[in-house]
Amino acid sequence: QKEVEQDPGPLSVPEGAIVSLNCTYSNSAFQYFMWYRQYSRKGPELLMYTYSSGNKEDGRFTAQVDKSSKYISLFIRDSQPSDSATYLCAMANFGNEKLTFGTGTRLTIIP
Amino acid sequence: ETGVTQSPTHLIKTRGQQVTLRCSSQSGHNTVSWYQQALGQGPQFIFQYYREEENGRGNFPPRFSGLQFPNYSSELNVNALELDDSALYLCASSLGDSPTDTGELFFGEGSRLTVL
């Protein structure tokens, strides 16, 4: 079993829709949770960073963490074609030197 | 722009050869990490260097080695290349001792290695 599970998609939604992306994890030691966006032929870029259960909002993006269920989500409101990319969840232990990534979900926003 | 540049962007090698990939980080970023991203997969941690010393290693064999230099540049060396080494190799830098110290890893655009 992988430490981090993420549905690879692909996921296609119409412009303006709300997108929900999810990851589950098995390692209870994970304390830090991140979402990265990766455009084709580019490196990942950090979108959201959280370290506690609950919601964190930044513009059109909301990250949600439920440590009791070992489940994290990223919501994208008013989705735009420019949001089309692969979204990677990533997790880390406190003070750990490495990030453990999910497989990534490929998202396409249809104009 | 993340301030992390990698070279070369693409390269092709044959099985058994050796390869060196290079990375240049932002000034002041004492920590550099290397990740391997196979096609359709998430990045996998190879190792991390802090102030020129290896500071953690993932599940990769010893033929994967690295160096970090005082001028914020670093190298990833892979010996005895295998077909499964074909992947995008990502360099990432951060200010602190670990990614969780600063909340952000700055990734380069990667070096795409094809092993034939």
C-alpha cells in the first residue's frame, strides 16, 4: 500500500465549475500537507500549505485537512482554463527532510 | 520564476553509461533536494543536502550520488544507467533545514533523462 493515494484522473470539468481533488494517506506521522500544481514540462509550484486539521483559503483555492480520517482535499472555485494542470498532494513529517507525493491528478477545464 | 535552474533540459543516454545533472539555486538557499518523477507518477525523494552534507536519503541505490557546492549549485550523478532511470529529475531548494521549516520548496523545471 502506498503511503499517499491520489486518483490520477484524468478529470475534465466545464469552466466555472467547482473542482474537488482528494488524497488519502496511511502514515499518521504526517503533519504537514501541501498541494502543488504542475503544468506540462514545468516543475511543481506550491499552491497551498497547511499543518493542522481544518480549512485554509487562498483566493479561489481552499485546502481541507481531516487528520482523523487521514484525508485531504483541494477545492477550486470558479475554475478557469488556466487551472488545467496536474495537481499533486504532498506530505511531510515534522522536521522530516523529504516530501511524499501522491501520483497527481490531471485536471482539464473546458472553456 | 523560482530562481532554480537545471541543466541540461533533455538528454539521452544508453544503458550502462553515467550522467551528471546540474542545478543552480537561489542565493541563501542552503538546502537542496533531488526528486525523480517517472511518467505519470509523483516525484520520489532521492536525497537532500544541507550546507554540502547529505541530510537524508530516499530508497535509491548508491549509484545515485550527489554533491552540493558553496556557490548554491549542486549535482546529481547516476552511474550504470538502467532503463528504469528514464524520468524527469527535479531539483528543489529551500531556505531551512527541511521543507517544513519554510513551507516552500522551489522547484526547477527538471532534466528529462531518457535511457535507451
